[in-house]
Amino acid sequence: MFQTITIVGVGLISGSFSLILKNKKLVNRVIGVSRTENSLKRALELGIIDEALPLEEAVKQSDLIYVAIPVDATIPMMQRIMDLITDKQIVADAGSTKKALCEALSDHPMRHRFVATHPMWGTEYSGPEAAVLDAFTGRTCVICEKEKSDPAAVATIEKLYKILGMHVTYMDADSHDMHAAYVSHISHITSFALANTVLEKEKEEDAIFELAGGGFESTVRLAKSSPAMWLPIFKQNREHVLDVLNEHITQLRKFKSCIEKENYQYLNELMENANRISKIIK
Amino acid sequence: MFQTITIVGVGLISGSFSLILKNKKLVNRVIGVSRTENSLKRALELGIIDEALPLEEAVKQSDLIYVAIPVDATIPMMQRIMDLITDKQIVADAGSTKKALCEALSDHPMRHRFVATHPMWGTEYSGPEAAVLDAFTGRTCVICEKEKSDPAAVATIEKLYKILGMHVTYMDADSHDMHAAYVSHISHITSFALANTVLEKEKEEDAIFELAGGGFESTVRLAKSSPAMWLPIFKQNREHVLDVLNEHITQLRKFKSCIEKENYQYLNELMENANRISKIIK
């Protein structure tokens, strides 16, 4: 499908992307670009990339440039890349926010060669070691502002994600950011805050270690996520995140109020309402 | 190890308990007691129990009576059972709260044949179909008020849990309930409230279904848990749960305040602090 691609960032997402493309023989050669020498070294060792090059040289040789770095760094990086490309190349990103990036690139003369994508997958781990082969299978990928990209470029990217086993859906950038706040960003805040709650209240760290069951582990695991990745997401998606966070605090206060006032009938209703999620998330 | 045991309740915990005891040939015959005819039928079909009997008949024939039903129902049930047993039998429970039960049984003439236990394992599912063979392996089991039980009864129960692969630890009942609030009960409230948040904000249920990634799934999965089981836990552990819930709301308000005021340095610190959980929960 591609002769050469460049991945900018050699971490969880780009690493997983490269591994599956190589595994499915969709690419002959993968170049890695990163500020972090050690990550490039590890990515080479792990077979994620074939070569590490400076951005300009990498872009020149690539059919596709795939950017998966923190969303604040993505904006200037993407502008640099789009200053370098020709009409034969495609640029795509994998960022968790879309509006700020799409707005920043909207007037770029090469905007039509850019496809804004968000494969809805991740783990709490980061770096090339976190890359896995079956990352995207069965998940949804959102493509934003399709109408601003060349139809052929969109078709190529859509075909690629479908080969990786993803379901592709289209949205405007603001709708994407709103939905992402609901189904992803708030989970991370909840989990960070839950970790801080337990670390604050439970002074006996041994007791946490000893007693924590699977339930605690699954609600708190996102608290291991990288602040370098998540801080810019919360910044860029500030309004939607605040909106959902306010609602979440309101919902928690309902539980608190029921327990305080021993209004167990309403507490039961709150839990029964929450059970509805099992019809949506299997 | 046992000729015959009775499980009271034939659901997630007692079902898993029976399956592993049978699998390891630690018991010859398992009798099931339940108010729910259909659960008994399913438990028979699934090989969880060999026979269903009324409580009195079941207790009479059993070396061990293992009670795993909602914690409010456990108290009168345990009193009935302890009125029936002799000094050759052992009774144990698997409840998520310990103080109310231990207090209620403290003056019972057969208190010494009761061992208060909490195997720290569970899933969001309930009923006999939810039982799994490898439930307890690698988890911790808390035994409370050890000093009020016959040493031989404690030794038998401890040995049994150890054969199942559990690490056994001892605590007074109130300490257990406090720690359980931190590492289990608050996770459930967070998850119930997160489900309600998303169901409230995200009117497009299709979007939740389509976009939810693994992160959302793992933070919200406990919201599928049974209100019949969790309501009495929150009731009995009301003070500790409120204490942790208040702290959790405080922690979430810190995130909210940082994002509102765009105090991103402090937001970063909050996330870095939360990352410490990765040293405790692998």
C-alpha cells in the first residue's frame, strides 16, 4: 500500500500503527522522527522503525506522514510538515482532540493533503515499549472535516484503517471533541482523581497493594496515564471537559446526598439507572 | 477436606467457591440454598451444586456452611444458621462489610463456630452464570475478629483459602470496612456516577456504543453491578463510604478548578501525584 511512511512520535499509538502496517505488509519501510534519542533507539530495537531521520529528510521520502505526539505539539509539527509536502503525499494525525488542530490548519495551502483522524484506542502506558500489534482491531476511528481533504487521500486513509479492523465514522471536529470528552476524557479525570482520593485517604500503601481487587484496578488504571499527553488534551478540550466534569460532580453529589440522608430508595434508582450502561457497553 | 458443604446463595461468589472446591476435590457434595428457584435450577445445570435443599435440611448435613448473599440478608440468615449448628460445624460468610455482621453475631452462643471472611474478588456480574473457576487465585482474603472464632475453625478456613491461592490477612471488622471503602466501595460509586454522567450528557447512545474505547469501558464496567448487592453495602458502610466519597468530590473539584482557572501547572501536579498509584497497583 505504501513504499515508505514516517511516524512522528515513536510511542504507543504510532508504534502500534507501524507494527500492524509492517505485519500486514502494507508498508516496506518505516522512518521514525522523535525528539527523544532513547525512544528512537528503543523503536529501532523493537522493529517499530527501520531508520531514524530528521523531520525534513524523513518527510521527503514518505508517501504518508503519521503524527502521534501530544496534541499541543501536533499543531506546530503539522504546520512544519505541511510546509514540506507535495500533492503526492498524505499527512494524518491520531490526536485525541480535533478542533484546535483543524482550525490551526484550515488556511494552510496544503490542507487538502491532511486527514484528521482519531483512532479510539489507547492504554495507560506510553513509549515504544507500549506498542502492541492488535491495538486498533474492533475499535472506531473518527475522521473529521472530511470535506476539506482530497477525496483520494480520505479514501486511502479510510481503506487503511479498515484493513486494520477499524470501523470508520465521520464527524465535524467540535462534535468529535464533545463526544471524546464524554467517552474518554472524563474517564481519565475520574481515574486520576480516584487515585488521588485513595492515596490521600489510605495512608497505608501496603493495604492498597494488598486489598485492591480487580474493580479498583480497572477504575484506577487510567491514573497511570502520562500527564505530558493528557494535559494538552484537557487544555484544548477545556469547555467540553468542564461541562462533563460538572455533570459528573453533580452525579456524585446525588450519591453523597442519598447516603447522607439515608434516602436508599433514590440511591437504588441511581444505581438502576447506571445499570442501563450494560445495554450500551457489553 | 469436607464431606458436604452448603452454599447459601448460588451466585457469583458462592458459585465460584463451589466450582473451585469441586475442581480441587476438596468437597464431595455441595448443597445449594436460595430463595430463587431459577437460580437453584441454573446452579444444578452448571454443576455448581449437587442438590438444592431447604436451609434446615442443608445445614444438618454440612461440615461447612458458606454464606454469600447481600450483606443485609446475611445477618438474619447467619442468625438462623447459627441456631441450627453444632460444635462440629463451621459457618463462614463472604460479605463485603464486616462490622454490622460481627456486631450482630457477637453474643450468639455459637459465635466461636463462625469465621468472618471477605475474599477480595468480584466482577460486575451476578448469578450462577457469573461463577468462574479461577476467581480467588492471587487475591487477598481478609478474616475479621479471628480471636472470637475457635482456632481450629480459623485454621481450616485459612487453609482452605490458601489452597485456593489466596493470601490471608487479619483485621478488626471496622478496619476492614474502612479499607474496603477505599479500595472497593468508592470505585463502585465512581463507576455508577460516571455511567449516569455519560447517560445524562450523551443523549446519542449510539455514539457511546460506537466511540467508547477500552478506557471508558474499564472505568464504567462496575456500573453494571447489582443494586441488590451494593445498596446494603453502602448502607452498612455508610460512614466510611461518605468519608471517602467526600474526599473524592474534593479531588474532582481540584481538577475542575485547575481547568476552569487554566492553572495547568497545578493540574499537571495533580496528574503526577495520581501516577504514584502505578508503584502500588501494577
